[in-house]
Amino acid sequence: MLVIIPARGGSKGVPRKNVKPLAGRPLIAYAIAAARAARRVDRVIVSTEDAEIAQVARDHGAEVPFMRPAELATDTAPNGAACLDAIDQLAALEGTVRGAFALVQPTSPLIEAEDIDAAIALFEDNGAAAVVSLTPCEVPIESVCEIGDDGHVISVLRERYGADFTPDTRQAYGAHYTISGAVTVVRVARMRDDVNYYYGSPESLAYAIPEPRGFDIDTPLDFALAELLVGQRSKELVGG
């Protein structure tokens, strides 16, 4: 299966994060390495509008056969639209037609080849419209709140179930997950109808990615934590 890694140059939370060194390697190199090592992957392409990211991607073994249009590299442009552009550019350049692909985020450096293979296997074996990687919520759902216009605390669960709702213990709600984005497998035809259809859709199957492999970098604190996690994993691999 084709893997597309979307990596734009204009990240705001951590400037230039996709090529920022993480434990001695550019961040994007980790996703590329995992995708290239996956048994069910036959091609790894990086979609970017940025010349430096393109060169770093090539240096680490990914293909960058075309550049992403600038209008698909803004803060508001969905990854799905960039991936469809990649699918269409491949078709125009090579006549290559793909009915599905795996989207691997460069901001999840702890992802492993087995995660990509597991998500693709789940997709292929079940004829799913999509497979989405999920990771356990960091906070219990009963503690999630909003701040009202008047500054008061609003319990999300009480807002949903009514003022008489009484929060129970965390165990009473079972396990809850959030979308990690580390790996997503989607059907191209379905994505053309709605580029975001796989998020929260009953058509999508869940791949529960083991912690902390679904960890996503969005802030400088995330980046610092990722360095610790990558360093710890390296020590474990060498038996340190």
C-alpha cells in the first residue's frame, strides 16, 4: 500500500518542526523509517510545499516526486485535501491509480512499522471505509469541562445528560480514546465525497495504538517530551 506523509513547512506551535532535530535526527525521519520498514507498504511519498523538507525526506529514503500546491499547505487546509492532491498528481505523472492509501503523520516519531502494518491489515481484512489510530485519553471524560461566556465551569457530561447528572468514578465510564492521527488508512473514493469523513465516522474501524506510540507533537513541551521518550526507547533497544 502507498503511504503518504503530509509535511508542510509553516508549522506554528513548533516552527520548522518537521525538520527540527529530535534526538539527533530530523523529526520526519522517524515516520519515514517506520513506513519504509512496514511489510505491507510498497511506496512512501512525502507531500510538501517546502524545498528543505523535500530534500530531507529524500535524504531519508522517501520519494518527493512533486511539490504540494501552496494553497494546500495553509493552517486551515485539511491533510485529506493534500493527500488527494498527491493521489491525483501521481495519476497525472505516472498513470498510477490508488484506491486506498495510508496517511502517516510526521509528528508521531514513536510510531513503529508494526503499527502501520496492523492498521493496513485491519483495513484490508475487514473491507473498511477507513481505519483510524486511537490512543487512550489523557484525562478522564468526567473531568472534561468548558468555560462559559460568563466564566463559569460547564461540565461537558452534565451539558449532555442534564443538570441532574452526577459524575461517577472513572472506571464506570470504561475506556475512552482520542484520535492520535499517527496512522490512518482510507479509501480514496470515499474521501473525495468528504475529506474528513474518517474522523468520528461509524464507517471507520479503530486501531488502538499502544502508548506512547501514538504520541503527537504539537507544542514545544510535546517536542521536549518526545526527545525523552525517543531516548528511552533507544536505551531499551540496546539493553541500556
